[in-house]
Amino acid sequence: MNHPETPLAKEGRAESGRLYMAMELSNRQWKLGFTDRRHNVRRVAIEARNALALQEQIGQAKARFGLPEDAPVFSCYEAGRDGFWLHRYLESCGINNQVLEPASIKVDRRRRRAKTDRLDVERMLMQLLRYLDGDTEELHVVRVPSPAQEDRRRLHREQLRVKDERKAHRTRINALLVTQGIDLKVRSDFRTRLDKLSCWDGSPLGADLKAELERECTRLELVEVQLRALEAEQQRRLEQEHSPEIAAIAHLKGLRGIGLTGAWILVMEFFSWRDFHNGREVGSAAGLTGTPYDSGESEREQGISKAGNVRIRWLMIQLAWVWLRYQPQSQLSLWFAERFGKGKRLRRIGIVALARRLLVALWRYVDQGVVPEGAQLKTH
């Protein structure tokens, strides 16, 4: 019996006898969409993170479409809060899975976008089929780290979160003091200075305000303790461990202007588990590549793509400013001064270009041992 051609079947002519599955993940429920290209999409919902129910629905979909039990399964889901455990589970079951970058899911810009889990599942299925047909530009697939590589990223990510918490507590204390006309920088001796503070007119701080400040100070002190512990752990690993990642960090840290924190993030977050073949790939993975607009007589630069690792992008902007200070005679710094040295606005624009070039230069230094031209090493 011939089946009518479905919209999904029209998306390509991939090999038949396969089951295709897209998953829309939420905290409580997962929406699943199945097709074999011959039938309309079969949609079901299961309890979130219920692996047994997932396997049962895959089996039922194969039976519904008349596929053999050993028919290959191709699946996809968007990267999100569930991380990569599901990808590893699916791969362990023999399922060919792709983790999709959410921003790459294309939508119709000619009209308002209707968004439901059902429509999202169908969109993912259609784009998965195109991707498997060879249209690799259709969507972006996330590179999945190994469990060990993922675990090595936790230390510096926690460190960045703790630093944000410290900043938030300091900002809150400053805001509370400003309401009483007090402008005071929060330092390590703030608790001892708190007893001597008075309001703008010399009157003592209110009892509840002082109690709130003390509690905020206690939270700040706890964050400081945790941050020192994380920094000490980084230093311990640098001195005692002998892994390729630690060796790369020590090597990168040998450049003037690159400290332990910057070297650690660059290696653990970026260099140690990504295989780059050229500088363009490095800049693209960090979202530091340009996005030109050239249509008809209109030609302009729209800025960087930002479709990459946000931590590396943020870090490289900081390191670019530091590089100008500590490596003023390097080729990169001289290029920046010649092209963007005049005016604050030009320097803010140019620092992004410098960050991209610096990232490529640091990758070559770590990967190939090529010292950036004119750069100085630290003297011990």
C-alpha cells in the first residue's frame, strides 16, 4: 500500500526504514515527536527524565510505523538545563543523537511566530531531517564534551559565580548605606567599622538597618572564604598535578599579562577539549567573528556574531585591555594603537577586534608553541 507523501517526507529523501525523534524538554514534561518520513508526526508526552517511558515510546513508534525493532533511531533536542546526560544516555542505547544550539532553530520572519511545544517539536524534526540530508548550515550542533572534560569546567565556573555573588553583596551594602547619606567602600574591615557609622546627621543607624547590614556582611564573609578556597585549589592543582591541561595552563601563564584565572578559563573552557584547525574556527567558536551586511548598495558591519562561548568572549575583552598595558611593544598592541588609538569610541570598537586576534594568537601559543610577535615572557 502506498502512503501519501507527508510534509516531512518532502524535506528530503533520506534512507527509509529509520525512526526520527525530536524532544522538547521542560522541567515536568517532555514532548516527543516521531516520524519515519512516510507517516505524519506522532506526538506524545512523557514525564521528564523518565528513561523507561522514553524507551517504551520509541518502541511504540516503531510498531506504529511498521519498523523493525532494530531500526536505527536518530534524535535531537535543544541544549538547555538538562545538560548532556540525556545525550550520553541516548548514545549508550545506540541512538544517533544531536544536541542543537537553540538560537539556530529557524523561524518564519514574515509573520508573528506561533510558539508551542508541538510546533517546536515539528520544527526540530524538519530541521533534523534536512541536517541528516547534508544541509549542515540548517542548524548548529553543539559539540558535547566528555564527562571528564565537563567536570574540569566546574571549578572556574563556580569561581565566576562566587565572584558575582561577592559583587552583589558589596553592591547591596553600599546601596543600604547610601540611603542614609553614607558613602563607604566595603573592605575586609567593614564589620569593625560598622559600629562607628552614623547617619548623615550624626544619629546612630537604625537597629533593623544595622542588623541587616551585619547579616549581609556575614554572607559576604562566607563568599570570601569560599572564593579563597577555590583559588587555593586552583593553585594546588597547578603545583601538584601533571596533566596536559595543567601543563597548558602553566605554559599560557608564562606570558606577561596572562594570570592564573585567565589561563585556567582559556584552557579548561576552550582549548583543552576543542580541536581547532585555523584561526577562523577559533574566533567563530567564541562568537568574536564579524557579521557584515552587504546587500545592494548597503554595506555595513553589524558587529560580532556572539554565537559562541560567552565566558570566553567576556574574558577576551578583559584580557585585550590587560594586553595593551603589559605588552605595549607586541605586534598586536602596535596594530591596535595605529588603527584605533585615537578617541575613546574607536578604542572601544577596536578592542573587540584585538580580542579576536589575541585569542587566535594565544591558541597558536598553546597549540603550536608560537609566541605572539613582540610579546614578552614573564621572568621568574
